[in-house]
Amino acid sequence: MENLKQTLEKFLKEQKERLAKSTYNKYDDVITLFEHYLNGYGYQYLDEENNELYEKVMYSKNKQYCEVFTIEQIGPGELDEFMTYFMIRKVMSSKELLKNTGTVLRKFIKWLKENSYIDDKKFDILYSEVNENKDDSPKVEELADLFFENGRRNSFYEYEEYEEDYFQISKVGKGKLWLESFMEENKNVGPVKVTEEISSLAQEGWLVYLVLGKSGKNWYIIESGNVYP
């Protein structure tokens, strides 16, 4: 039976025959990163039986995840983690690459259905998962850049109090954010003064690492990290 690596290679081969070189390179970048992600993290979604098989084959035959399993093993969890964690935190993708990721994965899933790798039910599940993330991924990268610029301007000032944490955005107002600690229960911070550009892009439920300083009744961003949808 055809393994994942062979399926990914077959998809790329067909795209190479129909696409301009510059467009194909975008497909190659995304699929190569997807294969790299699966080889490094795909085992997390294996059941006990498949995990034992994988460990046995990996150590005895030195094979990677994509050489052991087929496309049947891929579910919405792998797609979600690839798009919202791996591409943002591990690859530190540009906004363009994140946008390309949604486009290429949607095409790949359509191709899988057209070539009878997956049935209609699985197509709906996988395609819906990509659609949920394809628009948010570029936005969170843009928001992370805006947080960084905002924090850089605020870092020169002294503050009465400081907070450092992973925060979930709990409420968004014009030029203001309210945050809830992701690590500690009942720890809320706000309002955090931000630019209107930031508040127009931020969405409730998104997660971000921030260092905050308080002056008067308001908090201000001093440092920031990745944003996750």
C-alpha cells in the first residue's frame, strides 16, 4: 500500500506538471514542511497499537512516520496543529507562507478526494478543518508583528506593576484589550491600551505571550511573542 511519503510526492509531481515554477515552489514548500511536521509530531495522534508499530519499525528499520503510515492516518488534529502551532511557533512563518499553507492544503485535500484516497465524509472533515484556520493563520502573524511594534514603543517607560504570562484575549474594545491568564485561574488583566489597528485585528479566544506594565489604571504591552488562533 502507498505510504504517506509516496502520496505527498505523487501530489507534488502532478502539481509540477500543471503549475508555473514560482507557484509550484510554494506548493513544494508547504508540502515539505507538512511532511517534516508529520515525521516529527504525527506520532502524538497514534492509538496504542499503531504507536507500538511505529516505535518498532522506527528503531528496527530506521523509518520515519511518513514511510510507515498511509493517508488514512491523517485527521483534523494533525492539520490543526500543523497550521496553528507548527507553522507559527516552529517555522515562524511569514504572513505569505501562512496564507499559502491554507491554499495548498485545500488543494491537497481536494486532490485526495478526486483520486479516491478519502471518501466524502473524511473530505468534509479535513476540508472544514483547513477552512477554519486558513484565514486566521495569516492574521495572527500580522497581529504578532503589531504587538511587537507596540511593545517596542512602550518599553522605554517605567511602570508601577508588571505581569508576564500567556494570555487569552477575553474581550476586545476600541483601542483596548482585556486578557485572561492561560496559566492561572481567576487572573484577569485589563484594560490593555493598544492601537486601534491591533484591536480591530484581535479576536476573543486568541492566545498570546505578553509582558505587560501598568501605569495608572491601564496596562501597556512591553514585550510579546507568538499569537495563536
